[in-house]
Amino acid sequence: MTERVLVIGAGMAGLFTALALGGEGRRLDILERDPPAPAGGADEAFADWNRRGVGHLRHSHAFLARLRNLVLDHHPALLDELRAAGCQEMKFADGLPAASKDRYRPEPGDEILTVITSRRTTLELVMRRYVERMPGVTLHSNVNVTGLLGGLDAEGRFVCEGLRVKDGETEREERADIVIDAAGRTSQGFDWLAEHGVTWDEESEDAGILYYTRHWRLLPGQTPPERGPVPGAGDMGFIKYGVFPADNGCFSITLSAPEIEETLRVAIMRPETFDHICRLLPGVAPWIAADRAEPVGKVHGMGDLKSRWRSTVRNGRPIALNLFFAGDGLARTNPLYGRGCSFAAIAAYLLKDVLARETDPAARALAYQGAVDRDIRPYFRDMRTQDRQAIRRARNTLDPAYRPRFKARLMKSFAEDALTPAIRSDPALLRAFMRGFHMLEPSSAWLKRPATLGSVLATWVKPRALKQKYYPPKLGPDRAEMFAALELSATADAERLGLIAA
Ligand SMILES: Cc1cc2nc3c(=O)[nH]c(=O)nc-3n(C[C@H](O)[C@H](O)[C@H](O)COP(=O)(O)OP(=O)(O)OC[C@H]3O[C@@H](n4cnc5c(N)ncnc54)[C@H](O)[C@@H]3O)c2cc1C
């Protein structure tokens, strides 16, 4: 019998689910609330595609190597189509610091450390058109899923039998063997389960930052600036920045500010302040020189950024059968790490393996949760730990009374005097680090190898003068200088928080 699969949402997780499960003798229908892409290509999609369901669609996106490798392994023709549409590929060698470029020797594995960058609308448009041509896959736009069909079994598990949908003014029921909730950060799947009295385990906390993006287009005949000594992405504590080269002469710049830096984050929304900050950052300024590029549209802001993990297995038992969660509905993460779309892609292929291996619904539910717990969750936990540290650092920055303890000083020294110069001086170490960054192996696996740990420790004990050229250059003005240049009060937030007297 042909399995019928219904997918809620045609965002990243919905499209990757179709790539993974489609064309395998299944009937797969994707139900998407938003309208289809407008006629035309990448520029029309960017300018006119109404995607109210994806509030972050016009924020900078980069697609990590793990995602690209899945596309390359399973749908190489799609990768060709992405290239043809103008998507860029940034290779491992493109990211080498100037100080260690001459020590780089290419290795066969380097090509699997390649990132795709493009406007998210471009990637989504090309993926969508590819998926729509897959046998057995149908994408239905303007269809709103309003509930789950099914009920509780004798063990209190929700047995999903399909979906309730609203198509224009018509409401109907769609029966299915499997339902995949790929409805993103605002997915209601768990709320619908709650209506049946189903409970689940969930962890959720603030990512501690806000995100601001502005797009630019290179002027006719212009090219991106040569890579200078100051990188196009960096973390200055009170501000993080990144230039995202994109398709068809476009690029975007993202600034992110800690939630606690209210004065700064309110100001960044003003295009003139956003641009002013960019001009003060040497890694960004050459991109937006008036004779090189022009801005496209407003500054897009995004708050309510959370890390959230939800599990469909509770006390070793599945809470639902024939219902799977993918993408942000399963795990939301801080966009700074650029892993959300890769999570969606990884989960889709984990589900494909589980469905091929298991036929019993309970075994499938347990195996899928087990697979995402093993493969994805460790990265989720790492990112959450880093977010907590960054939130603490942001607060300490505002607190004039803060004095770091010994452990904090030691960790800072390890990061700044060991890890950073080690990675920047030795392409082999950078390669090992990047494998974790791209989720090709556990994030800290590289540091557990005696040889790499030895190199890092050797760098730590080396006198500063001998490793001076491997320290990163100054990324821009310090906090006080930046606030002065922007004519903002550098103490207003500390006063608001009662850290200093008003
Ligand atoms: C500011 C920002 C920047 C980011 N940058 C990156 C990055 O650089 N790299 C990266 O990998 N990740 C990034 N992410 C994360 C990434 O965008 C998400 O993880 C990804 O979009 C998740 O895919 P999804 O399919 O779960 O959700 P979405 O892509 O949001 O798609 C959900 C879809 O479901 C539809 N839908 C919702 N409810 C219904 C319903 N009831 N009926 C029918 N359809 C419905 C919506 O319309 C939407 O199309 C970023 C996130 C943010 C917020």
C-alpha cells in the first residue's frame, strides 16, 4: 500500500522533508498557508513573495556544510540549480585568516566544508520549484492546517490520522498514514496535542539577543571588496556583526545586540544608525561604500529569539503516533549559529532512515526521537550553554562593579590566548574546528584529540610576542567609542538596571 504523508508547512523543514521522503513510492502532500512565489526569478521572490508565515525570511541566512552535503549527496541536481540561480559557495580556504593563508595545503576533505550563501528567498524558491517537480509530491499553497485528526489510544498516546484544513472558505479533513509538523517556530502541533490532554517535556529560554538585517545590492560593474585583515564577521560583545554575500550581486549585513543593551538596540532600527555602525566597522565598511553598493529597503528587526527543545517521548514512551515534528517546531535555536536550516535538513534524513527501518508506529516514534536526541541535541545544548555565557557577559559589561573570578579569567585566557591564536595560526586546527562548527562531528571532538589539544596548549604557553600576529585585529571601536560616535548614552542601561546611580 502506498503511504500517504501530509506535511504542514513549506518552509525549510517542509521542503527538506519532501526532498528526503518524496519520490520513494509515497504520496506526499505539503500544505502551506502562504501564497506561492510570484512569477519570475530570485529578485521578484525577494521583492514580492508574501511569506507572512516566515517572519525571518528576509534576514541573512547562510547554509552550513552539513546541509549542503545532504543536498549534494541526495539531490546533486538541486545544487546545480542553486548555483545556476546565483547562490554562492564559500569554501574552507575562503575563510582562512590572512596570517595563515600561506600555510594552507588543500586536503581532499576540504570540499565538504563549504557553505551556501544566498538570500533565503532565493534558496527557498529554487528548492520549492525542484520539490514541485518530484514524483509523488504535491505542494498546495493557501491551505491553512487548523487541527489534527485522531484520538487517544488505550495507553494515552495520540494516534494521528490526518489533518483538518481550511482551503479558502472550505473546511475539510485530509486522512494520512503519517503527518509531519514542519510549521516552524509558531507551530501549533503541540497545542493541538494539549487539547487531547497530552503533555510533553519542553525546555525553552531566551537566546538573549536581537537580530537586525539590511540588504544591499552592488552597483553595476562593482564587485565585493578584497578580503582585508579585519574579518567580515565578528563578535565585539556589545555587538556582533556579519556580512553575508548572497546571490545576483546582493549581500546583507546583520548586526545583533544583546537584549540588555536596550539603548543600542532601539537605535539600530534606524537605517542611518545601522549604516553608521557599519561604517565604523572596518570589516564591513568597504562593502557599503557609496560608490560600491546601495541599500535595498529598511532594516529588518527580529526579537523573541529562543532556544526551545520539545520531545515527543516522555518517560520512555511516545506521546504521539504517526506524528513527527521537524524544523523549528522540534528545536528552535539562536540564529547566530546559523544551524536552524541544517537542523531541519538533518531531521528530515533521520526520519527517512527511521521510516525505512521501522514499520511499527511506536517503534518509529521512539527511533526518531532517539535519532534527533543523539544527532541534533548535543549541538542544541552547546549553543544554549554559549548563549547563557553571552547573556552573563553582556550584563557584566554594563556592571562597573563586576570583577571576574579566577575561573572566568582562566577561561577567557584559554579562549583568547590559546584557542584563538592556535586556530588562526594553523589551517589544520581550523579545519578540525570547522568540522564541529558544521556539525560533521561533535562540536568539541577536535579538542579531545591529543594532537590538537597539544597544539592548543602549546600556543597557550607560548610568549605573547611569538604569537602576536595570530591575535585577531581590532574589529572596531570599543563600546564607549561606539556609543560616543552614535551620540548614545553608554550608561543609560546600567542606570535603568540599577547597576549605577542615575
Ligand atoms: C533572524 C533569523 C536568522 C536565521 N538565520 C539562519 C541562518 O543563517 N542559517 C540557518 O540555517 N538558519 C537560520 N535561521 C533559522 C532558520 O531560518 C529556521 O530554523 C528555519 O526557517 C526553520 O524551518 P521550518 O520549516 O521549521 O520553519 P519555517 O521556515 O518558518 O517554515 C514554516 C512554514 O510553515 C507554514 N505554516 C505555519 N503554520 C501553518 C499552518 N497552520 N498551516 C499551513 N502552513 C503553516 C508557514 O507559513 C511557513 O511557510 C534563522 C532564524 C532567524 C529567526
